[in-house]
Amino acid sequence: MGPILYFDNGNESVAGFPASTLTMIHAGDQVVTLYFGNAQQHVVVLACADDASDVVARALCVALAPLDKFHQKMVTVADDTLSTYMVSGITGVTSLTADPA
């Protein structure tokens, strides 16, 4: 399965998605949106510092690109509970939407 990308919005809403299911990273207006899945669509929206969404999106692309070479690893992308973020500029998890169907 490869590494799991972990997200926690600090309000008991957490999600982990296999890195191999990441289909797109989109930035704009102080948010970065990550899309996971094919038939089902899972969406994670990350809040960013002012005028930093493009820098955050690029940094995430650089950081996440080589992850398909790793196995059985959890990678924290954004954890509001611990205030831990993979790249600088992320200020929080705005929403987590998972469609398990």
C-alpha cells in the first residue's frame, strides 16, 4: 500500500490516505486542496499563510513526489492537534471529506 498521508484538524476529525491515491494538488486563495481517490473522491483542504498557497503547493509536490519508494510509513502532512506541518506556510486543516462508498 505504501505510505499513509495523515491529517488531523484538531477537532477529532482525522484521516489517512494512501499516498498512491493522491491525484491532484491545487492552490489558490490561501488554501491548498489535495484530492485522493479515483471512483471515490476524498478531499483535504489546508489553510495557508497569506500569499503562500502557491509556495505550499510546490513544497508539498517536492516533499510527496518520492514517497512512492517507501513502504509501511505514515507521513504527517498536517496535524492541528500537535501543530505539526510538513512544510512551512500551512496554518491548519480547514476540512476533511472522505467518501468511503
